[in-house]
Amino acid sequence: MKSILRRSASPALAISLIALFVSLGGVSYGLATGSIDSREIKDNTIRSRGIRNNTIRSIDLRNNEIRSRDIRNSTIQGRDVALDTLTGDDIDESRVGKVPSAASADTAASATSAQNASTVGGLAVRKFFAKQPTGTPTTEIFRGDAFVIRAGCNAAGDPILQLDGLAGAPATNLGFLRSDAASGAFHGTNLALGPGSNVSLTGPETRVTGSAVVSTTDGTVATIVYAADAANAFAGEGVCAARGTVTSG
């Protein structure tokens, strides 16, 4: 019998038996040898449950392949974003709320006004400054709604600072406080400041500081804060100086 089988086995039969073995047991053989690759797996058949948890790593993912549709909404957190990597291009500014500390800016009368200080809370703030050589008569250095400030420097080198009323202005009241080296504090008023009033804000002293408040019957108020120095006000220049600010409204 054995001799018969040996005689009847042909090369064709051997090849057929090998092919049958591969078709029936090839997969099992591949698993046993660890040689399974993508060719042995049908497309779209591996599911999440077929992958061990926490085994997929970044090197297993193709660069730039993860997209927003692959990420569940509202799952990315701040700790998932590298520090200092988001820019204005990544943020929809129209969806960003007001910064809490910025609320205080709403109470500012005007951002532009705060920059140049021309108005504060509806009041106009202006400055005046003048330097005049000895012997200079009084000249206008500031004009308000109801008054003019004039400054000069007399022959002795003493500063002159005076307040004149304007023609056609509403009835005006002036009150002022003057402080100088000789007399200390001096209070003065003028109930009808008008053209030619020539109210002196300096007196005979060489260094004077003071303040004056001018008000009109229509409710306009101007506060003047001033200082005046003699001819040595600026070293080497030989000039009298007058400066101050006027707040009005």
C-alpha cells in the first residue's frame, strides 16, 4: 500500500496540498509568527473595542490628520494648549466679553480728553505761561469767557499779573486769595469785574502765588491758580515769569 501511495503522489498533487494548507491555515500561521499587517485586515473593520486602552501614541498618527470633527465639542481645555501659543487670529473678538477691570473706563468722560487733559468731567482745563524782560508793560497772555489775564515786568524787575473784565460779558464776581512773602495771605473781592477793573493778582511783591475764582450770573465758573516771579525767575535770562492754570465750565 505504501508503495502505491508513493507512486501515485505527483508534483501537481503536492502543490495543491500546499495551496490548500495556506488557504485554510494561513491566517493562523501569520498570527503565530507575528507577521499580520494591513494586508490581512479588511478596511473599516477595526473598532475602538479592538484596540487596547492607552496604547495609541502620537507616533501612530499621521501629522495634520486630526481635525475638529474628530474631537468632541467642549472637551479641549486650557491645559491642553501650550502657553503663549494662541494669538488674535485664533480668537473671535466679537465673542470675547468685556474685561472686568475695563468697566471703569465706561465712567471716563472721554478717552481722548483724558489723554490731553483738555477737558475733565465737562470742565475745560487750560494753562498760561509768560516770560517778559524788565520794563515790559502788561500784555494779554490768556483770554477767558468773562476776563483777560495780563502779565508784565516793571522797571524794578517785579512781576505784574492782573485780571481785567471783558466788555459785553455777563455780570461777574471775582474772589481771590493772594499769598506773598511780606504780607502772608491777602483776600480780595470785586463784585463787578468789568472793563478797566485792572485787579492786581500780584501786588508789590517779587514772588507771589495765589488763586482766584471768577463767576458770572449765568453760572459759568473759572478757577485760576497762578504763580509769578521776579526778573531772576530763570537763571541767566533776566525775565519775570507768570504761569498757572484755568479750569472753567
